[in-house]
Amino acid sequence: MALQLFFLLLPAFSFAQAPSRALGLPEAYSLALARSEELAQKAESAAEAWARVDELWSAVKPQITLNGTYFYQDDSKLASNRRDKPQAGISAAQTVFTGLRDILAVRVGQAQGRSSDLDLQRAKDALYLDVAAAYLDLFDLQSELAIRRNLVGITLDRIKELKDRQKIGRTRKSEVMAAEAQLAGYEADLTMAQRRELDSQEKLRFLTGLAEALAPQPLTLAPAGPLEGFLDAARRRADVEARRRDSEAAGLSVDIARRARWPVVSFGGNYWLKRLAPLDDVDWDVSLTGSLPLYEGGRISAQTRQAEQRRRKAEQALSLALRKAELEVRTAFDDLGAGQAAVAALEKAVAAAEANARSQAEDYRLGVVTNLDVLGALNSFQQARLRLEQARDDVLLSRIRLDVAAGEAKR
């Protein structure tokens, strides 16, 4: 019987029509890391932030310059006949005291550099989730295609059997036509699933940079622990820590703005290589300069208020990041629990649908039910299997989303 053949084929359905390139999730993520232009841009931004720290350090260090001047003038009314005034020397300058604003600026730059590194890390987490979603979507669609191909094949065998029975008068023509109509629907569903599988293939190829047909391998994940553990981890995840660094930098910027009222003391010196008389006998000179702002039209006060507003804005961003992290963890945890419950229910539904399909096949041989009843039971069994496979993949994705939400993606 075709129905018996169908049940024998079920355990191997996921291996039918397998594409040539086997791919695991760790490999897919590794390829995506190397291929992602967005990630590369964030890495360049992080490198730029640390280069800015080196620039800020230069304000703390002495500045040494080689200077040269060649001055040429009209000598028609000069007492001397010298029209040119060449001058050359080496000058050095060192800031002695700025209220530690330059050191604070370095600390601001370092906090911003760490923030950029953490944002890059979080971008890697987001990429991992994107790759996992595309990976599981393709795996689910290939499983669906295998089920639908088997269903079409078994229905074709069923129609052939019905036509043979029609020839000897044991089956009505209407039953054959009903089976053919059912087959047309199955073939349409198969065609649409094939189109979705092609779209999913393109998405995973785009992420990984591969150009061949891909076959994601089955994925298993460890059970989730208690919710509180994930919440604690989420409060320390990369983007939350990045906002903490931003808040730290904003607080330091307020101190920098306030210390603009402090005096500035700097040291300078020159060593002359060439000078004209009467200064040609002076080889070097040094100077110590100090300045204290008395009135600048309210500029320092305005800059201080701006810095304080940026600090409050950074604190609000940190608060939002914390609350969003906790929300993402709670949502993913709830989705995982609901998905696991759905899988358990669907496993029972599949077992019941399988038993019903077997029973309908036996009743058909006894003449108790019609072929439409058998086809209906067969379709219900297949739909239950499709829903079960989708639910299992949803659980896997929820588990990965939970790890990513907690900042603990197992890559």
C-alpha cells in the first residue's frame, strides 16, 4: 500500500534533496564575521576612537619645532644695506598646568574608545542572531520541502492506485478527481515552499559570502537556566557597558568644562641657530607664561551647562539600555517557555494524527470510510509534522535569542 510506504519514508524525510554544501552554525557565523561590511565599519570606528586617544595624549607631551624665517624687504630708505633678515631656531613648549583638563580629556577619550569596542562586541552578537535566524529558517524550509515532496509522491501513488481500482469498479471517479485536486494543492504548496527556500538560501549566502547551495546541519542547544541568571548577565552585556562608558565620559566632560575657569601655566624655550645683530650673540631664551580667564561673555558657563545636559542624556541612555536588556531577556525567556510547551503539545498531536491516518487506511480497506477521509487524515498528519518542525526551530531560535539578549551567545 502507498500509505504504508509513506510511513516507512517518514524517518528519512529530512535527508531528501539535500544541497551539496553542509554548513554548521559556528562556521556560518565565522564566515559572516569575515564578510560583514557593517561590522568592518564599526571596527574602523573603534580604531579611530583609540587613535583619537593618542592625539589627546599629545597635548600632555612637550612640543618641539624647527622654525625658519627668511624676510626680504625694500632697502631704498634703510640705514643699512641689508635687505634680508634670515632667522632659524628650535623652539620647545610644555604645558605645566591646565587644571588637569588635558588628563581628563585623555580619560574621556579612553572611555569613548572602550565604548566603541563594546558596541563592536554587541554588533557581533546581533550578527550572530541574524545568522542563526537565517540558518534555522533555511533548515526549517528544507525540512518542509522534504515533507511536502514525500506528500506529493505518496499522493501520486494513491491516485495511481485509485485509478486501478476505478477500472475494476471498486472506486468512484469522483474519488479520483478529489485526489487529483488534493494533489494540485500539494504541488502548489510545494512550489511556494521551494520559492521561500530559494529566498532563504540567498539570505544565508549573503551573510556568509558563500555562492553555493547550502545545507544547514541539525542544531542542538543546552537547556536554559533560571531567569535571574540571564537578567544578571544582561545588566553587564556589551551595549549596557558601552552606555556606562559614555556616561563616565560625559561626567568627565563636565569637569573639563568647569575647569576652564582655572589658570593655565606653560613653559617655552628657544635655541637659536641663526639670528641677525644685535641678537646674534643670544643662543637661547626661556619663558614661563600664565593666564587666568576673567570674563569671556558667559562662554564657560554655557559650555558647562551643555556638558551637564550631555551627562544627563548619557544617564538616560544607560537607563534605557538596562531596561531594554531586561525586557529582551524576559521576552526571550517567555517565548522559550511557550515554545517548549507548544512542542510538547504538537508532539502529542503528531502522534494522534499518525494513529488516525493508520486507522483511516485500515477502515478504507474495510470499506468503512472513503478515500477523501484517508487523504484528509494524511494531510492532517503532514500539517501536524510541519507545525512540529517549525515549533522546534522556533524553540532553538528563542534559546539563541535568550543567550544574545543576555550577552552570552555561545559562538
